[in-house]
Amino acid sequence: MDIFAQRARTQEGKLQVELAQLKYLLPRLGGQGTALMQQKGGIGLRGPGETKLEYDKRRLRLRISKLEKEIEQVKKERGLRRERRGQIPLPQIAVVGYTNAGKSTLLNALTRQNAVYADDKLFATLDPTTRRVRMPAGGEMLFTDTVGFIQKLPHSLVSSFRATLEETTFADVILHVQDASSPARPRQADTVRRIITELGAQQTPVIDVFNKTDLLSPARRALLQAQNPAAALISAGQGLGLTSLLEKVEEAAARKWKLRRLSLRPDQLGLLGKIYEKAIVTGRQEKPSGALELTLMATDGNYNSLLKRLKLH
Ligand SMILES: Nc1nc2c(ncn2[C@@H]2O[C@H](COP(=O)(O)OP(=O)(O)OP(=O)(O)O)[C@@H](O)[C@H]2O)c(=O)[nH]1
Ligand SMILES: [Mg+2]
């Protein structure tokens, strides 16, 4: 719990940690009423006929309900942020995996910015962090870092932990980063897969990313790849295998973000703005007739809504 508190960097993380600590304390207050009173000495007044213990408990309950309201507010704001991000017509990639697998290191290597905090300790990342990444084929995608999974999470923190993983359910592709050098990898991977399913994201394509392959012998690397032909073997630390990983991401995303064509009559050109909002335009060609031919990447949903608008126009 203390490790979590020290590393809780987001506002929501801090609120959740305090809430968890108070909820932990409340039922255990029995014999400690006096101690708490002494600690907080002098603040507020006890009601008539109220024991010190009752008074402490009342104050704790007040604080707990205030925290719960604040957390509700922060959740709303996070929903809004995600909605805004969802309006950007770029494929969304969620980077998930066990703690210490190298997710933040991978994101840093991909963006070559050091804006994402990478650290060896538990929960180096508490707030999901999104980065724009340029892809080999020339497009861009949004990669979101998430909090690492751990086996034994204090029960009271499970919900805040899950909340940050909601990102996963909105992703077009999930990167499941695994520490290939750890003997615990298969067990950890099972835990992560179970949680992905529990979150309801089992339909989303998952790419297994075996990281830290710089720590493996060539023979073990070859065996791992032979046993997992679809997996991407990388070393985020040394920047190896990243292009091939991004190509796999493009391939997986292309199942949802398909390449399509649209042709606009001159009187439909007013809809161009809408099209750029809903799709990634990769090519435009003007025809002698004055029509505009577009090649673009879009999801079925966005493409169909664009077609409907063009027909109505
Ligand atoms: N040898 C080696 N070490 C790596 C590699 N990638 C990451 N590491 C190290 O592994 C540790 C954990 O990396 P992070 O990127 O913080 O891991 P994370 O998955 O983001 O962890 P959480 O945020 O706790 O979930 C750090 O000490 C990294 O330097 C790699 O490719 N090779
Ligand atoms: Mg991290």
C-alpha cells in the first residue's frame, strides 16, 4: 500500500490511495480511538454524548464520502478526455502487460521522447499516457501506456487499478508486453490475458511482444520465436525489433482501419472537412471532370457514416 501511495502520481491515484487507507482504517478503529484523537488533537468539536471513538469514526466517514465524490468527478473528466481522443481519426493502440515488462521503455523507444516516466519500481506508471507514433507506412497511431498488472493487489485498490485499464476496451489493437527473460513470464501472461477477457476486450487483436530479448541467448530467442510465430521479439532497451513490431501493429489495425476509396463530385467538396475528421486521408487526386478521388483509412463505422452523408448531399 505504501509503495502504491508513493508512486500514485495522478490526482485520481492519490484520491484512491487515501480512500483505500481510510476504508482500511475504519473497521480497525476499535481500540485506537484515543490515539487518533491525540494525533488530530484540537480540530473540531465532539458532539454531546459522543465518545471519542464515535467522533473519530464520524469524521472518517465524512472524509470517505467526500473522497468518493471527488473520485467520481475525476472519472467523468477522464471519460471526456477519452472521448476527445476518440474523435481523433487515428488507430488507438493500448500497451498492456505485467509490471516491469518494459511498457514505458517501449513507448519511450517508439517516440524517442522521454516524456513517459520509466522506472524499475512497481507502478512506475499510474496514469495512462498517450503518444503519437509515426508508422513505417507513413501514417500515425496513438499508443497508450497503462499501469502494469501485479498478482497480489490490495483488494481495496482493484477498482482504481481497473479504471486505468478501461483504456484497453477502447483500443483497436492491444500490445501485450512480456518480459521474455523472466521465468514467471507464462504465468504472468495468463494473468494478463484473463484480465483482458474480464474487461471485455477479448475481441480486440492482441500482439504478443516478447521484450528484453537482449538478455536471451540466440538459441533461446530462436526457440521462443519458433514456438510463437506471431509474436514480436524486441529489445525496447536497445531499440531492436521495433520496426517489425510496428509493421505487425499496422497489419492488425488494418483489419479495422481498412483502405478505401471515395469519390466526391465538385458540389460535395464542402464535406471534405468532415472526411478529414473521420478518416486518415492517404491520397487525393483530381479528375478532369472536377471530381476528387480520395484514398483513405477508416473504420467500418466511420466509413459508413461518411457514405451516408455523401448520399444525402
Ligand atoms: N535488459 C533490458 N531491460 C529492459 C528492457 N526494456 C526495459 N528494461 C528494464 O526493465 C525495467 C522496467 O521497465 P519499464 O519500462 O519501467 O516497465 P513497465 O512495464 O513500464 O513497468 P510498470 O510501469 O511498473 O508496469 C527498467 O529497469 C528497464 O530499464 C530491455 O529491452 N532489455
Ligand atoms: Mg511503466
